[in-house]
Amino acid sequence: MIRTFTLTVCLLVCCTFSAATLSNSALAITVLLSQETAPYRQVLQGIRESFAIRHPDITIHVKRLDDLEPLSLTQKILDQAPQVLVPIGQKATDFALTHLQPLPVCAALVLNESTLRNAANATGVLLRFALPDQIRGIRAILTKNQSLALLYRPEQQVRAQRFQALAREQQLTVTLHPVTDLAELLPLLESLPRETALFYSFADSGIFTPPAAKTLLLFSFRNRIPLLGLSREWAKAGALFALERDYIDIGRQCGEQILGLLNGQSPAELTLASPRQMRFAFNLKTARHMKFTPPDTLLSHAEHFD
């Protein structure tokens, strides 16, 4: 029964998309939200803005992942006959690629890059910054020859070494610290080199998580070693500073890729993108405690918490 339903869904999707690509009328996309928090709404706003002037005829349907149980939600989306499905967030993306193959997908705020790379019908905008952009953001904070401690999972070793090499080109020293078990996090932090000026982790490492936040922030505050957070919420919670994305611009990036799909390009022809706009957030109370003075060039354009 399940295999029969899956085959029916695939046939319906193929027929819907094939018919739509033969006609320039009734263009529609369905946006599927993982949740209703501000970043997700801002991405949706950016998508709307990207269509508003040049393509106001495109209909945008919006669904939330928790609106209905999976089979009903799948059918509701098929009934809308979208030419492109736009899941926002990892959970919505996983749902789309599981239940709505082979409908073309343009995803946003995806944490797990392999989710999209392994799907022939998908492209989109990732949540994490490209490695050179991460280095650029850190280089704007640290001075030459300062040392950064990178915490990462063992399976991210190749990426960590690439990060280290890119940092070396920018005259920054990176020490590598694989984390195999979050229970070992505090002893690992306490063993960081004395010259460490900052510690950081990849967004998809699963290390800088809400359960670990208290341990990370207390260690940073007590030892006066700045933590570079993964979003403004980390700076708000007490991290000295954080790299943040422009979520509206991520929506615009997504809109550009959606238009490519509607114009007949395949997902494979559209390169997976990373956020192109970077913002900074600073916690001034933490800065005073650590006797750290943020560069004026950054502070004037950053979000502040006190």
C-alpha cells in the first residue's frame, strides 16, 4: 500500500511539472516552513521581494510542516500544483525530499549540505557561510598572528584542515580540536592553548548547541576567552560576538534560483549557494568584562547587546 501511494505521488508530480513547463501561465511555488520563527519569515519575505517587481504573476502558496499529518500535507501540496517546492529549514527539506520526489526543490536554511548534494532534484541556499567568508569574518575581529581554536567533529577533519589552511593565508593560527563526545567538552576547553584568542565551531558540528550553551558561555566568561557564536542569539546570551546572516537576502538568493528553475534550468545546473551577506553581533557587557574593544569599523555596523 505504501509503495503504491509513493508511485502515485511520483506520477502526479511528474505530470504536474511536465504540464506546467509547457506553459507560461499559472506559475506557482509552494513554500514549506519548518517553523514560524523570525529567520524563516524573513527568508519568505526575501522570496516575495524577489518576485514583486519583475514577476508579480507568480503565486506563492505557504504551508507549515506541522499543518497536517504527512500524507495529507503531501496531497495538499500536490493539489496546489506548484512548479517548484521551496522548503525552508532542514526539517522541511527532509520532508520534501522524502515525500515529494521528483518535484524540483529550492531549499533554504539547510544545515546538512549532503541532503541537497545527494538529491538530483534539489538546489538551494545553505545555512552556513562558505569557509573563505567565515575566515573573512574572523579576520575582521582578530589581528594578525592571533590564535583561533576550532572545535569540530572527527568526520569534519578534511574541512577543518581546509579551514586551517585558509586561515594561515590570512596570517591567523588555527589549532584543531576534534570533539568525539560532548561529555568531554569542558576538559577539552580547559586544555586549549593559553594563547587562544577565540574559540569557534562549524554551524553543523552539533557542538555549539542549546544543551552545551551554558558550559561554553561560562567557560568563555570565566576564562576571558571569547566565544564566536553561530548567530545573534549567542551574542544575546553572552558570547562576545557572533556571525549572523541576512535572512531576507537569503530569500532573495533563493528567489533567483527559483526563477532559474521556472525558466527551465535543472537543479543540477544551479550551484548550491551559501549566505552572501554577513552581519556581526556584539555583547558589550561581555566586552567590558574581557576588556575587549571591538574595532570601530565593525561596531558601527553591528547589532549590540548589553
